[in-house]
Amino acid sequence: MGPSQRPMIERVVDTDRFPVAIPGAGRDAVVARVRRDLAADGCSVLPGFVRPEVRGVLEAEGAAAAGAAHHDGEIVNVYNTDPDPALPPGHPAPRTTERGNAFVARDRVPADAVVQRLYTSTALQEFVAACVGLPRVFELADPLAGLTLNVVVPGRGHPWHFDTNEFTVSMVTREPEAGGVFEYCPGIRSADDENLTAVTAVLDGDGGGLVRRLPLRVGDLQIFAGRYSLHRVTTVGGAHARHSAILAYSARPGVVGAVTRTRQLFGRVTPAHTDADRVRVDSLMD
């Protein structure tokens, strides 16, 4: 079978090392490794997940789509929520900063792009579900946020925040020349505990051992529990932007982002976002 006739997942993924589409001992071993990582610190990275010959395609596609990113010097907090004067003194939500990154919405990423084909791949979804201990994962119903490209230009960063969905699959598609380091605080909150004291400490720069730093390379696959782990990308240096594709899945069907957050990220909303019956994953403030 020639390269063009092989299944897409085999053409894109180094299936010799990561047999994600082939049930058996090899796949089970990779799943077990990811589960151990997630249990230990809420994050797992599979280096070189994408084949070397495809990484240049990832970078080129991301660079082509980056022009559609919504750039807006939005002032945000870690929850990406509107100001709430009812919150008690010392709550971290009133602490704001400028969001220096930009997002390309899913409907601006070409349908035939590698990241789109990976995102909709049944094989990858089944692998991710096994890794996070679910019978199934679902693409977000959100027409803008299910698959995005995160663009961080030189001199800017992506400030501390929590994700909307319970876990995120992502890949850097272009590395910066300097900076742009992924930092995170694993499991700093839970579905029923905001853990405001620890969040405030990190924002004050007193996070100490809570903060971990993770170098990421083009083609690495990252599975991350971003709903409950505070995280950021540090300021990018050098001549070009840092790009990363974010493949967002959920344990529940129908998940759509909140109106405020969606408008912050993409500069627009759709009828799906204004539907009062949109699905939420928990009862946290964001």
C-alpha cells in the first residue's frame, strides 16, 4: 500500500511508536503511560507524535491560517468572566491582565488541514477517550472553539487562565525563537473547589512548587487537564509567533462556550452561544 493509500492517521502519526489506531499491547502501553502522567500531574506529552515529514505541513498550514486570528487587547481575568462587584475582597477574579494571544476560530481553519482531519479522526478520539478514562469523547458543539489555532506574537504571552473543557489535546505547530514556555499548576482546583487561596498565590508570584514548566516541540501531542489546572504561555521572544493547535473534546455532547468568553476570544458569537440551554461541564464560576 502506497503512502497516499494508507489511512490518514498512519500518514500523520508515527504509529510505529504510537499505535493509536491498532488495539493491542502497544496501544495499551501508550494509554497506560498517558494515564500515569495525567494522574500524577494532569499533563502528558507524547514527543514526536506527528511524523517528521508532516511537521513542516503543520507549520505551513498554521502560518497560513494565522492571518485570520482575532487580535484584541482584551483585559481578562483567569476565569475570563465579567466583573462581579459581589465577590468578596481578595478574590482572584477582579485581578486582571491584558491577554496577549489571539485565536483562529475553527471555521477559519481549512477543512482539509491536518489538524482538522486529526480532530475529527475516530481513531484519535477513541485513543484520547481511553487515555482520559472515558467511554467516549465528543467534539465540542461550539462552531468556533472546538478546534482553534493559538497565536502568540513576539512580545506577548497567553496569561494565566483555566480552560472551558475538562481536558485539551494540543500540538505546537511553530516554535518561537525564544520564550513561549508552557507553565501550569496541575489540579490547582477541582469541579467542586475553586481553591482561591492557591490561585491567588500563583497570581502573586508566590506559587512556589505549584508551577511547572514544560518545553514543547512541533509534532508533540499534549493531553492536558486544563479545566482544573491554571496555565499560561510566557512572553514570546525573537522574530516570529508561536502557533499551537488546540483540539478540544468533552466528556459530554453539545458543549458550547459562554457568550462573554467566546466574544473575548473570537470577537463574535453565534446562535449556538446565545442558546440558554447550552451544556456546561460543571458548576464552577466560569
